[in-house]
Amino acid sequence: MYKVLARKYRPSKLSEVVGQPVAVTILKNAIKTGKLHHAMLFYGPMGTGKTSLARIVAKSLNCDNGPTIEPCGTCEACQAISLGKDVDVVEIDGASNRKIENARNIIESVKYPPLKRRFKIYIIDEVHMFTLEAFNAMLKTIEEPPSYVKFIFATTAIEKVPDTILSRCQILYLKKIPEAEISKKLLFISQSENIKIEEDAINLIAFASNGSLRVAEGFLDRCISFKPYGTITKDDVSRVIGVPTREIVKEYINEILTNSEKEALKIINQLSGNSINLDTFNRIVIEELLKQDISLETRTALLNIFYQSLVDIKQKINPQDALIVATYKAKAAIKLDKIENLIEKVQSGSFSISNSSEAKKKLKNLETTEKGSLQENLNKNSDSESKVDLILKTFGGKIINIEKIND
Ligand SMILES: Nc1ncnc2c1ncn2[C@@H]1O[C@H](COP(=O)(O)OP(=O)(O)OP(=O)(O)O)[C@@H](O)[C@H]1O
Ligand SMILES: [Mg+2]
Ligand SMILES: [Zn+2]
């Protein structure tokens, strides 16, 4: 039977856990010294190792040769726990067992010592789904369980867990896994599975998975189904998982910075039509904005806008809509920024034009044809808006680079 990569490559001991050095070190030390907290809560984004770590802790504590940080993996306890079928390691899905009755069942069963193992371990996944009543019912038990009981809670939404629960737990944060670590693991899997895949392709998967190793392994699965025999390339990955290339992102930003919003909108619509993941697109836009040579004001304004669209997409607003709105906002922000800069310079009295010869020529033309320098004309106009108009008119509607005041 074919087993998906994410399951086949679930880490089975602490040394196999990728990209979580802090959590792993804390757990290692606690297991070694026998000081593991009786209630732990693992939180962090999806596919970063919460459930895996919970099972590893259970094995470490209950392995026939333990407690040990290197559970053997072959004894009866290790095998049963790996399959999620051990009598004394109870895995509970918090989403479907969220009511007070479910909590009461747990509290009741805590009273009975383990049947076969050292510890009775409750792994409660998605614990944030518990009702408030269920949480409250559990408080006392979580605070002072019998010495043979350990609770391990896992959640992606710690903010939904009441403080009264949090304050009774040791909390471990599992962070997004760095791209380089994901690439390394994907390379290892490809080699073990005899899969031919280019390095660029692996890196693109790692990037697109946004810190989740499970997502990355799922992407690799899809690419393998798409191309079981030949070498998987970057373009294959782009097509199969719908991740945009960096080039198209750069083109989009360039359109926003220099031209009308029309072309930028065209790009968004095209990507959407080709089923390219717009959430990933948005994330690359932010990355690229951080690298662009633009003013602090423009950068801040654009980052704000694209962080907002990222949040909107996360909150299930149609990604295409979110990015269309962001495109308009970005364009408006740039216009506003340029005009504000101009006003500021005009109000400060005098200015000179950028050294470009084209600019000088235009200024010269103006001086001869309009009887008087631009500067004089500006001095005559009192309100700054008409000054801006004048400058815009002078330079054919295009704002050119106005440099240091040095008249
Ligand atoms: N830190 C990690 N080290 C190694 N493999 C990992 C790690 N995190 C995730 N994986 C891979 O992803 C799969 C799923 O991981 P796991 O079930 O532990 O994630 P999770 O954090 O519980 O996710 P969710 O929040 O969606 O329940 C594992 O079987 C493994 O293949
Ligand atoms: Mg999980
Ligand atoms: Zn064992």
C-alpha cells in the first residue's frame, strides 16, 4: 500500500525532528532528568511537528527501555504508540470531543493507573476546540493529576485556549520550519525514494510550503505523481502546485511603481486564471518589496497594503479580490506619496531639477517660452496644489526626480 510521504517520514525520535531546536532541547533535558511537566501544550502553525512530538514524548516515556531520549522504536510500547493504538496513550481529537461530557470522561479515566506502561498519557489535539465548560471541568485535573499521568495538548490557535489552562501548562512553541531545513529534508526523502528532482525545484517547494513540512511533503507527493519517471524541474513544480515565479512578481511590482494599475491588474487576473496560488504570490511581493530601492515612505505604505491583503486572504476573502484591492491601494499610495513629496519641496521655497539633461532641457524651454523661470512662476502661485499642477504641467505630467535644493 502506498503511504503518503508525510506519514512515511514522520519523525520517530527527537533527533529526527527538524527545525525545532528549542522545543527539542527542552524536552530532551526534561526527559533525561525526569522532570517533564505533567501538562504540556505544544502550539504553532500546521505541519510543524506538534502531533509528532507528542507521540515521541509518549514513546520516550513509555519505551520498554526507557524513559529515554532515544526510544527503541521496536518494543511493543513503541510500536503501539507509533500506530496510535496503545492502551495507555490516549489520543483525543479535541474538535470532535469538545463537550463537558467528554471532559468528564477524561477526568474519570485519569483515576485509573496505566494498564501496561509507566505513564498514562493523554494527547489532546486541537484542544482550542474545547468548550469553556469542558476547559473549566478539566482545570483541577490538569493542575494536579496523579503522578502516573501526563497531558500533552496541541493547538494551532493558542489564543483560543483560556489563560486559566495556559497558566497550568508548560508551553512549547513550534515555529515555522526554515526553508533551508525543509529543502534538506526533501532532498533526503528524494534520495531515499530514488526520485530525480532538480535542486531549484526542491527549493521552490520549500518556499511554497510556508514553513510547514507536511505541506512540503504533500507538494512533493503531487510532483511525483505528475512525473513518476523523469527529472522533476522548477517549471514542473510551478505548474503542479501553482506557485508563481519570482520574475512575474518583479514585473507586477514594476508595473505598480511605474505605470498605470491596468497592467498590474492584468497580471493578477492572469495568475488567477492559471490557478497560481495568490497567497504565495502575495508573500513574494512582500519579500521583493523589502529588496526594492524605494523611499522609506513608499516601502512602508506598500508593505502595509500587502500585509493587509495577506491577512484578508487568510480570513478567506477571495485572493483575487484581495489583490485587486491591494493593487488599487498601492497605486493610490504611490501617487499620493509623490505629490506629498512635491508639495513639501515646493513649500520649502526653492528647488533645483535633477541633473538629467532631459529635465534641464525642459526647464530651459519653459524659461524661454513662458517668460520667466519655473521658480518665478512657482513664487507667484500661492497655494501648493496649483504649484504641483504647474510642475506636473511643466514636465508633461510626469514627475521627475527633484533633487537637493541648491539654487
Ligand atoms: N519538525 C518536523 N520534523 C520532521 N518532520 C516534520 C516536522 N513537522 C512536520 N513534519 C512532517 O509533517 C508530518 C505532520 O507533522 P505533525 O502531524 O507533527 O504536524 P502538526 O504540527 O501536528 O500539524 P497540525 O497542526 O496540522 O496537526 C509529519 O508526519 C512529518 O512527516
Ligand atoms: Mg497535529
Ligand atoms: Zn521502545
